[in-house]
Amino acid sequence: AQSVTQPDIHITVSEGASLELRCNYSYGATPYLFWYVQSPGQGLQLLLKYFSGDTLVQGIKGFEAEFKRSQSSFNLRKPSVHWSDAAEYFCAVLSYSGGGADGLTFGKGTHLIIQP
Amino acid sequence: KAGVTQTPRYLIKTRGQQVTLSCSPISGHRSVSWYQQTPGQGLQFLFEYFSETQRNKGNFPGRFSGRQFSNSRSEMNVSTLELGDSALYLCASSSVPGQGNTEAFFGQGTRLTVV
């Protein structure tokens, strides 16, 4: 069965510093991978997605992610964080079975704290 | 273009009752998916509807059900509520089913508290 692991429950970063959030997935075929962000009391907003092609994908708000098949990873990065980036970040994989897509499988999330 | 609208935003119910949540997708979107978010289990896929048909379902008991109307609006129902059903229920809409080649837009969710 597919799974997504986000090893870091909490990460604290100083404003202006670089950020990397880790994501590892388990899926037999070529994965469709996503990063979502959730602010308190809000729904999920898509930051970026990977389907195929270039393994470095650019997203909104200055985020990027790199797909590494050999490491089963899809880490999210940002060169310089802003206080408004404080939120919960979720990595997800879209799984498929014989009947088609089975919905998104999410990691447990990483809570990002920004220090002034 | 209006986003995904979920109503109500907050709900308090008593154990044993049933509840119905509503989701209006983005205009033109015909696929609606539902997710449950809890602190313990995280985000879990409930089911997806496309053109009034349930395409797939996650690993939830039969107390959780849903439907989709001809205007693509969707409802989910939980019967015989249990304390563990307390969660944020999120709805996502996309233009095609499976979300594989499209972006899924999420609503703000309905916060259900079972007491």
C-alpha cells in the first residue's frame, strides 16, 4: 500500500533562513506527488505538484521541490522564509488501483514555526 | 470565480445523532472528494464523486456515506455519530476525477464536534 512519511513533526526556522521539509513516499509505480499548505482554521492550498518530466518543480510563494526516485523523496525547499510561511505542510501522493485513482494519501504533516 | 464552499463551518452534535455536511464545488468542476482530518489519524480519504456516481471510497465504515447532485454539489452523511468522528471534514473539487492531472481545490472545511 502507498504511504507518505514526513519525518519532522515540527521545524523551527529563523525568518530569512532557508527551509527544507522532508517527504518520503512508498508507491510501486510512478508517483503523482503534491505539497499542500494549511494555515490555522483553513483548508489546504496546493503549493506544487509533480507528475513527470523535470524533477525540480516550481510552485507558488517561492517554493520548489525535487523528486528523487532513487531516494523515494520529494523534499520541499524555500531559499528564504517569511513569517507568513508559518503553517502546516503536507506531502501527498495520488494512488491508483485497477478502478482508477484512489484519492490522495497524505503524510502526517510538518508544523513550521518561524522565529523572528 | 468562487471557491469551494462548505457548510456549515462548525457543528456540534450528540453521540448517536446523524449529520449532513454540504460541499459546493467550483463552478464547472464535476469531481468532489471528501477527506477527514483528525490529530491522531491525519488526513484520510473518504470518497470521491463524479457525475453523481461514487468512484471510490476510503477505508471508513458504512456509517459514512455521500451523494452528489446533478449540479455537482455533494453531501456527506454520518449516521450514529461516535466521539471519534469529531474532526475537520474537507471537501475538494477538481475538473476531472482522480486529481492526477489537475489541481484539487479544497474548501475551508466543516469542524464537527461530537459530544
